[in-house]
Amino acid sequence: MKKVLLLLTVLCGLSISSFAQSSSEGGKFSIGVEAGLPLGDVKNFTNFVIGGSLKYDHPIAEGTFVTISAGYNKFLAKDEAKDAGYKFYGIPVKAGLKHFFAEGFYGEAQVGAAFTKESVNVDGFGNISGSKTAFAYSPGIGYAFGGGLDLGVRYEGWSMSGSTVSQVAARLAFSF
């Protein structure tokens, strides 16, 4: 029993020591501009997505980070939809993991929620709008350049009420 307790104590000490060493560099915030191309049914109404985001990366092991992000995405309506007063935007809040595979090159996956708002102007009824909460997921890849510049590309989907709003998006960010 004493050997098992000693082994557990040594393993816990090594784990805490390695976590402290990997965390010594501290976390980083980044602020970014995002642009995307809608996919699926939503591309019938919109042709471009623009937005911004704030992200925090916290180191948990060598080259591996836990990420937390929040952003704003506005889906720009096509002319026909714009004439009908169509508006759609979302606020995604996600958490995930980022791992660096080589110098600067990383893969990332996040999940969370997207809080969406959609409205359209219907003749005789005025403005009809609704809000929904969607399950958000986004796998992607990226490259962290020197000087804090970061460029990432991802697929992002928001699943709600049996449908998915999705996009292929790019994020250009500055880390500090």
C-alpha cells in the first residue's frame, strides 16, 4: 500500500511540475477580424459573413492550449433578401483545444453555443423576428507568425431546429 501511495504521490508531483512548466509562458489573448462564405441553405439568402472575435489561449502542455472565444458574425443579405428586410447574425461562444504540430502550424477544434437573431419584413405583418440558440462547432487549421500575427481557416456549423447554418471562414488576428 505504501508503494502505491508513493507512486501516486510521485506521479501527481510530476504532473503538477510539468503543468507549471508548460503554463509558465502564460496565456495569450487575441483579437481578430473574420470573413466567411456561407454554405448550405443559408447561402440562398446571404453571400458573405463578416465579424470579429476575442480569444484566449491557455497552455496545458507542450504545444497544447485550451481556447475560449466569443465573437460576432453578421451574415450580409443578398439583394433580394435585403429588399425583404432580411437580417441574420449570431454571437458564438466556444471552448476547445489548439495543438501546434510544427513551428507555427496548428490544428484547432472548438464547440459551444451560437446565439442567433433573424428578422424579415413581411408585407402586412411588419417585421417578424426570432432568436435561437444553436450548437456551434468549428474545426480548423492555422499558422501563428512571429510578432503576434495569426491566420486561421475553419469550417463552422451552427445546428438548430433540424437545420445547420454553416460557413468556411478565415480569421486574421493579433495576439498579445
